[in-house]
Amino acid sequence: MPRDTSAIQAPPFVWGAATSAYQVEGAVAEDGRAASIWDSFCRVPGAIADGSNGDVACDHYHRLTADLDLMRELRLQAYRFSVAWSRVQPSGAGAVNSRGLDFYDRLVDGLLARGIAPYLTLYHWDLPQALQDRGGWTARDTALRFADYADIVGHRLGDRVASIATHNEPWVVSILGHQSGVHAPGVKDRRHAMQVSHHLLLSHGLALQALRSCGARSELGIVLNASPVVAATDRAEDTAAAQLEDGLLVRWYLDALLHGRYPSDVLAHLGTDAPVVRERDHEIIRAGLDFIGLNYYTRRVASAASSPPAQSLAVTGMGWEVDPEGLTELLLRLHRDYPMPPIIVTENGAAYRDALDNGRVHDVQRTDYIRRHIEATERAMGQGVDVRGFFVWSLMDNFEWTWGYRQRFGIVHVDFATQRRTLKDSARWYRDFIGAHQNKFRSP
Ligand code: FCB
């Protein structure tokens, strides 16, 4: 049967919502899926605030059709999801598990049938445990394995997905996973963390080569978490701390991706903790990007003092400051400082304490948060920044990593005891907003 490829061309600007595999799918032992590092990490006593895990999560794997219908009801133009590597290649290398790929095939076709563009992320933190047992991202070989995995996914889905991002937030994988150890795999070693960041970037470049040569028709890119970093005071030591934090969070990745080098001030600061880089690596990393995805939630305040700087803005349920102006500022700064490809705001949203009240959730603060960040994006676009989409995090409440189910980011409420989905007021607002603005940024 000929496939519907009409949605392969991403429209010039999309309004969407996002999730990731481990946070929503559940079905962790089904159809040949093997364990990932998050399955293992959730078993470490004390690692997850409520002692939970993603074994069931939103049970999205089994509720795919109903969830696709929900996306259509919300009039989403695009849906961003991730593929679980350990479903597709249970041991992270070699044999392909076609039943795992079949799930994503059904997901992609289900989206296209509903007129929703599929935006795929290859890696949203769930490394196959078998690869971790062989050194994980500290091992250079994992970057080569990732390129093989990209090739497998590209062959199977690259004819139908509008967009493929290699990694989601490599800074988080590197620093939270390998320096502070609060994320899987729970390593606490800065030298390892920096080597991991290099291998993630290398794997990105190798994956792009693989995707281009397997003929994927999707736009190819990477998703970064970025924030403006402001100094807590104008004292020289705080300004220097802000400069360094910006270097580690923003410039480390963008300098490598767009200029083919790491920032010299950060390398000097790292000293012997700087990663081992082979001769052609930077050339591979600096592969042409069709887009860069930015996940934006809050600004960062840097201080040389060991105690965290005082917050001066209103905060969300995560304790993150609400700073929409920071998004405008970030977009303008990147546009000014780098030869940026088109940008997609691949995540933005907020956790708040929600109350389900007679089938309604009156989440005024979440709606307000999303609306203000959309306006902030539009302000940057008005000043010349090329933005191609905005994705709310998240389509539905889900497993929020170390917080377990204690933080709800969804615009759709999930009752985890019954798996019942209820549109929050923010979802109703977003649905109506999309209805009114769907052609806003399309060329005449
Ligand atoms: C981002 C992650 C996403 C979710 C949001 C709240 O850093 O990409 O999975 O946890 O934060």
C-alpha cells in the first residue's frame, strides 16, 4: 500500500506538544524491549523522589490510538516524541527488534493519518543498559553504536517523519548524569562528564552522516537546553561565574556545532578534565544542521558563592523562575552571536500543583506561563529570529525523572490509577489558540 507522505514536508511554523519515550510509554518488558539506564536507575534507593519508575507511566504504548485521537482533538500540527533505543536494538548493538520498530511505525502513520507532523528524537536519555555495561557514553564506541541506531531508525521512518533530532539536551546527560549523578547512570566524575559531552556531540555528527546517507527525507538537527545566565551581583567573581556557566551550558555546544571548536576559556578552566578529542572529531561534529531545537524553561542566576542565589521572580512548582523575557533575550543573543540555522522551541511549559475538580483542571498559571512564552517567542521573531515551531512540554502529565509523578507538566491531566486523561484548561486554551493561529506564520 502506498504510504501517505504528504506530511513529510514540515509546514513553515508548527504548534505542537512533546513527550519522551521513557516518560510516557510504559510497557517496559514488552515486544522485546530491554532495560535502559533509567529502568536501572529507578531501582536505586532514594534516586526517585516518590520511589516510582516508568514501568507503566502513561501506558501510552497500549493507549496509542486514544492518545493520537487526543492530539487531533487538541488540533496539534506536530507531535514531538522520542524513540526508545532499547526497543529498537535491545542490546544497543547488532540485532534489530522489528516489533519495537513496529510501534513507532504505527505512531508515525497514526500521526500522518490525522494530519500531524511527526518530530522524532533519537535519544531522550534512555541508553540501553547493555551499552552502559560496556562503559556507556564514556566509551567512544557508544558514539559509533548510536550512528548504527540512527541508520536503523532512518531507514524505517525517514521517509515519513518531518524532523529528526539526534539528542535531547546533551548538557543534562553529561552533567546531571555524570557529574552531579542525580540522573541515570548516576556517575559523579567531572572528567567523565566532559568526555561524555564530547562523545554525545561526536555521536550526533556521526548520526547525521548516517541519516543523510540512508536517504532520510526529514530535517535533521539537535535539541539543546539553553538559558540566559545572569550574574547574581555585579561583583567580578559573580560575573566570572556567569561567564563560565554560559560557556559550559551554551557555548560548549554551539561553538562545537557551529564553529567546530570548544570555547577556549572553558577548555582553560577544565584543564586536565577537558575531553580527549581526536583529529577529525570537530569536523564530524560540525555537520550542517537543518535546525536547532531549544528547550527553555527559566533563566539561570550564577554566583561564585556556594549557597544558591536568591530568586527574585515568581517560581513554578519546580521552583524555577518564570522569565519569558529570558526566552526573547536568548533567541536574540543566539541569532546575534552564531550563524544559527532555523530554531524550533522544542520544549516550554510548567509544573504546577493541579486540582481535578468535577472533570476540570483550572490551571490558570500554566496557561499564563505558556501564553507569555509564546508571546516572548513572537517578539524575537518580530526582530528577525527565524523560529519554525513551538512545542509545549508536555502533552500529558508523565514520569518527571527524579521527581517521579510529583510534578505535573501536562496540559492534559493523567490520573495514574485509572489512566484517565482529562483536558486541563491550558489544553482547551492551546487548542483554541492553535485554531485561531494555525496559519499565522505561513507564507501567503
Ligand atoms: C526537560 C526534559 C523533559 C522534561 C522537562 C521538564 O529538561 O527534556 O524530559 O523533563 O525538562
